[in-house]
Amino acid sequence: MKSLAIDMAQLTRELQTLSRFSDAEAPAVTRVLFTPPDQEARTYFRKLAADAGLVVRDDPAGNLFARWVGREPDRPALGTGSHTDAIPFSGQYDGTVGVLGAIEAVRALKRSGWTPRRSIDVVMFTSEEPTRFGIGCLGSRLMSGSLTPVAAAALRDKEGLAFEDVRRGAGCTGELAAVRLPEGFYESFVELHIEQGPLLEREGTPIGAVTAIAAPAALRVQIDGEGGHAGAVLMPDRKDALCAAAEIVLAVERAGNESGRIDTVATTGLCQVHPGACNSIPSRVVLEIDIRDIDLAARDGAVEKVRAAIMHSAKKRNLQASIEVINADPPAAAGKEIVAAIQKACSDMGLNCKTMVSRAYHDSLFMARICPTSMIFIPCRGGVSHRPDEYSCPEAIAQGVEVLARTLAELDG
């Protein structure tokens, strides 16, 4: 395959159109699972896929599949794709480049006259972001069997609505047990994504080939003390839940800094204080903590340090503390043959390629449970993501799409 033309003008228009399906004003994007903007995005995906001559289907969780039927359709297929849901006030490139870019990769391959032996699926995953139901990669967890249908159906959003009811209200029929893919469904899976970090841009490298994906352990911690009037309760008599929470937040930071590994990161991303008044002693605090690494033992060691710090602070201050594990997923190693295919595509295009780990987790983490998987990273300006100023330039996107197309062709053999 000597030349492959990427229609970046069309893809740019499509990314911009998709960004307008949002509950936030531009340039911010808010697109939460099964809300009207999410439904509009799903309709738009179906249209683009159909216009490209792909066969579209969905599953009971709302995962969408657009298939280019191959010459030997009984063989395990190749998969690519990402997500289009977006956390509140984020940007227009996270996930979407991997979905719409995959459609353009298929169109480019078609324009070149190449036809696949295996079928190729472009997948739009349900709820990669944990915004609505508190758990990320909901669709791919179900597809890979990493989340049971019973547990998924019982998930509830902040309004108390169950996922089972919400997904049926959104038109997703059938039983959740049917979402899990049969063994051998995919030969391999590759996801195109913005890096969401600064390394590629900083080094001037156009493409990253992902060799491992870090996985988070997420904890929800509730600290219960005693409230009271901020002026009337003397300091020796206080059981201030927020003071304990402050110690815990710093302990989370220490656990990340003192692990001895650059790949260990630890974050307290949520702090809810009750009753939340300036002149009232906090009686209850809820924290949500994210700890991740590509090394499972290191990740779990940091988790245990945080657990010990939580219980120490609670005991010292005579408070009650409870710890709920929201999820604790193992990391994934990439398929070496896919990394090699990405590197060959870059070599054929005259592009430098950096092997690297993904410190953010993606649907590919769960696809790696069922087939060899890797990711193609492209630079994003300043390493910024999950913000309205998230940006990847057209040249970077076009290069990523061409690398994806060539990788799929290489994997097809």
C-alpha cells in the first residue's frame, strides 16, 4: 500500500458536528450516557457508518458496531473504535478521534481499492466515562465479561435511576447477558486516541505505540464525625470529619510520591462535605480516590498504604471510617504483534514511533481481556485533556488515522 489519502477536511467537519451535540456551550462538551446529546451522537454515528457502506448493529448495553464485511466473514474480525461520551465541560477530541477517525480509516482503505479478508468493526463503546453510573468502561466491561449483567443492571445514577431502566428507556432491548462477546470474536483490537499527556508533543514524536495500559483502583471513603456550631464547640471536643479527610488526602499524595515508581499515580478527585456550611463543623465527608499503575503489585501496595492511613486518622481522631472498593482492575499488556504492526505502519510512512504506556485507562483495557490489543496515541496540545481547550491538530489526527488504517491492513495479513 504505497499511498493512502486521508480526507481530513471531511473528518474535521464531522468532529466539529459531533462536538455540537452537547449540554455545555462551545467549546466545552458535555455528553453523558443516554442523555439527548448522547442519543444525537449515536444517531450521527449510525449515519456516518451507513454512508460509508458499513453494516450497523447495537447490543443491549448500547454498544454500537459498524462492520465492513470481509471476504472471509467467518474468520474472527478485527476491531477498532473508542467512545463519544464526554465528561462535563470537557473537549471534543477525547474518544471521538478514535471513533470518527476509525470510520475515516475504513473510507481511506476503501478509496485505495484495498479489501479486507477479515471483517473490520468500528466500535462505539457505551459509557467509557464514569460520569453517570460511577463506573468507567461500562460497555467494554460487559463485552469482556469483566462486569456481570446483574451488577450492571443494578447500577444507579445520582437520581437513583437504575441502568437497567435507563438503557431500556433509551431503546436498548434484549438481555444484558447477550452483551458478552463469544470467545474468539475478535482476532485483535486497536484503538486510536489522543495521548492525554505531554510526552509526544514534548519530544516531537508523532505516534505512540502503547505497550501497557495502567489500571485504577478506585475507593470511596466515608468519614463520620460529629457536627456542631463552629463557635460553640471547643477544639478539644471536636470530631471534625474534614480534618481527618485532609490528612487522608495528603496520605494519598504520599502514596503516589513514595512508591519509588514514576508510573504510580494517586489522586483524590472528589470531596463532599456535609453539611457544607462555613459556620458548621463538618460531620461527614465522602472522598473518592484513584490509584493506578501498570504494575499490579505496586498499585495494590499504594492502596494498602492509603487504607492504613485512613484507619490511622480515624482512630486518632475517634471517628468512624468506611472504605468501599468501587473497582480494582488489573493492568493490561499490549499484544506484541499489534505494536509491531503499528511500528511497521509508521516506518512505511517515515514517521518516528515511541513505545509508551497509557496511564489513562480506556476501553482497550477490557478488550485486552478477550483478544490481543494495543493503542495508537497522537499528540495533544500541552498534554491537555478533559478540558474545553483540549486540542489535537489536523496533521496529527490525519497521521494517526493513516497509521490506524495501515495497522488494520497489516493485521489482516
